[in-house]
Amino acid sequence: MSDESVASLNAGAAAPRRQQGLSLVSLIFLGLIAIVLLTIGFKLVPSLIEYLAIDRAVQKIKSEGSTVREIRSAFDRYATIDDIKSIQSKDLDITKDADGVVISYAYSYSVSLADNVRLVIDYSGSTRDRRGKAPVTSADGRENGSGGA
């Protein structure tokens, strides 16, 4: 071996490489953050499932009745089947619009995170057409509600 190759081998051994990656303390810290976020997520899932059940029930009962009493009794049936406890039929705001019956609702759901810490979520919904949905078109291809040119 030449003197140059031996010198380059010794130079590499003289400067140890710095290790990369997470230390044990930072790994434990990230694990605790993940556990806290997962715990909060698991506590919020039931409220989201109930909100989706309420929204589904309200969308179904829109066409089931023509009077306020019929719509409220239909919601009570769906609430019993889907185990809806956050809102009752008397909390529904039922109005008539040019397009027909409009049912709106709003309620708060409180989740206990710790002994004296709560997370409150405000849910609301309506049977009006929602933004982002494709417009309903008539048989001649024009959007309903537009003057047409």
C-alpha cells in the first residue's frame, strides 16, 4: 500500500461520523403526542357518527310528511332506530320554502377530555341544497332556477 492510501484510511477513522435519527427522549415525546391525539380522536368519533345519523334521518324525513307533526313523528322513529340522543324532534326548525319543506337543526355536543377540560362541538345542518353539489338540470339541459338565454 502506498503512503497516500494509508493516510486516507487513517483520516476517515480519525473523524467519527455523527449518528442521525431520533433520540429516546424525542421518541417518547412524539409517542405521547400521538397517544393524546388518538385519544381525542376516539372520543370524537361517536359525536361524528351521531351527526351523520341525524343528517341522514333529516334528509329521509323531508319527503315522508307534509305537516310539521308528520315530519316530527318520522324523525322520532328514525331517532329511536339510530339511537339519536343529542337532538329531539322538537329541536327541528321546519319551514316551507318555494322548493318545498326545509328542515334545519343545530345543536352542541360536549366531550369530556379530562377532569375539568371539555371540548364543545357545534353541529348544524339543513335540507337546503348544499354548496358544492352539482346543479340540478332540466330535461332540455338547462339548470333549474336560471333564466336561460
